[in-house]
Amino acid sequence: MDNVPSTVFQNENKFQYQLWHKNTLVLEVFLGEVKTLSKGKLPFDLRHYTTVGYAEWLNWLKRRVSTLQRTYMNQLYKQRRLGRGHVEVINDSNAISPIDLFWIKAGHHKVDWDSLQVKRDFLMSTALTSLEGKLDPKTMFAEKEDRISILTTKGAFPKAIYQNYILKKGDNAEYEISAHRIAEHLGVSSAKAFLGENNIVYCQLFTDDNISMVHALEYVYPFDVETYVDIYTRSLELFVDNAVVYQGLQRLFLFSYLISNNDLHGENFGFLYDNETFDIIGVAPAYDFNAAFDALGDPTLYDPTIVENLEKFAKNNLDIIMRLGTLSSVIQDDPYLSEEQKQEILIRALYITNVSG
């Protein structure tokens, strides 16, 4: 079953997998059966089920660790001489992530939360090698604690975790800095970013032991969303009675429209939640801008969902509108944006201002 080593099933009572939230055992998976032990700490897209069955668990598991569509991730898998299935990912990294406290323990693992922390990329040496999209032999065949965590570098572009930062290099990683400067000027929450040594961009994490993030796609997954339109619309509908989150989404969408971030899919924005209560406490700071600043001069050609609601968003966030008037002073000396990109931003800024009335 699922290519799990036969040693896992020495007796019927031996679990196949355990899902943990830090030091709390959330559920156990036996031979095709699932036992929930802490319903209050289930992942968000499993919480709406009356009973979590094996099919629901397996779907969540595959979404958690899937990397088959990620060119960079497949390259890392090849260099590491690992398979590409969820079993291999769990065996390598226990499905840890920099955005939350969930992790998975297989029946043959002898690990706990504290021992797993060494699998995060706290060593600059492993972080740097992962940024190149490959690992040298010494790292590849080193002990587990010296390897990078596959899941922490999940994505289309090379990235790694070092201390409290996500590191990026190449592939327009500097756009993270440009986007943060613009967001900071507008008063929009975004991940702090700056350029370090070796042209590495440092993007500060905004999660810790107290606060985690759930991707928008995972949060709205039970509602059968299929497109960006569905995700944006459904997110707004779900939080229409939560003033903090509802306004945070509007500000995020306004900002994404301004910088023509056409990569705002369901895993590129999300919600912050309390790690004890699992209450949603806000919209996560804007992040991941490698594919932003990409437009053709006509502000009505992009982001149809946001454009349709632009007037409402603008009127509900007039403080942003007021700051758009001085935006040119922020972007005029930006070393990473072309003149065409700067002009596109100003065109969009004017368009937003006009529709705000």
C-alpha cells in the first residue's frame, strides 16, 4: 500500500502514518482506516468532514507533498536520488513546512518535533546548494540533519530556508524587494525582503510557534473552487462578516492588481491563524513576486475578477489611494524594474485613483 516498506506492517495495530501538530497527535492511519485523535487541530480542509476517512486523508497528503508539476523540485529529487511520490517526501522530510506546525510520522520513523527541526535549512551551506537547484555529493549522501528539507523548498522557483528567511536567487527574485518597497509605501502588509551577499534575496518569514498560515486554496478547498476567480470570490464570501480579514483581502487584491501580479493563485496567498485555537486572525502578508510586474499597458486586460471589484476595493481603502499620488518617488530609483514596468505601475495607479471617485 502506497509503497510503504513492509516492515511497517509487523502487526495489525502498527500505524502506517501519524499526523502531528507540533507535539499533539492529531490522527493515526492504519491499514486503510483513519482514527482522529484531536479534531480541533485537524488541517483546515479536513475539518469540515464529520469523519475523516482514508480517501480524505490521502487527498490531503498528496496535496501536502505533491511536487510532480514543479520543474525545480523534480530536479532536486533527481539530484537526491529520491523517488517522486509522497512516500519518498515523507521519508525525507516528514512533510514539515515553514508555514505551519504539521508533520507526518511513518510507522518506521523514530522522530519527534524537536529532532525534526534540524531538517529545516538552518545551515547556510545546504541552503546555498539548494538554491542552485542541485546538491553536491557530500550533501546528497550526508546524514539526515545535513540534508535540505524537500518540502521547505516546494515551488516553481529555487528557494531554501535559512533561519527565519526564505532565500531566493535568480528568476527575478529581486522583484520581492521591489514589491515590498511599494507595499510598504502604500501601507499594505507584505513580507520584508532585502538583498544579501552573493545576490541572494532574503524574504522574512511571518510564521512562528504562535502563528501559522493556511493557503487560500486549502481553506476554500471544500467549496470546489477551480479557478483564480473562484478562489478570490469565495475567499471574500467566506469572510464578509470578518472586517479585518475582508479588508485585508481587498488590500491584497488592490496591491496585486497594481503590480500586475498574475501569479496570485491559491497557494500564493493565505490566512494567518492562531496555533492553539486555529482561529483566523488575518490575511497573510503578500509574498512571492517572481512573476509579478508583467503586463502589456492596458490595465483592463488583466485580473478580470479584481478589475470588476476595483471601484469597491478602492473606495473601501482610501488611504491607499492617497498614497498612490506619491508612488512615483518610490519606484523611480528602483534598480530592478524596467522603465516599461514603472510606467505600467503608474498607469494602473492612475486607473485605480480614477475609479475610486
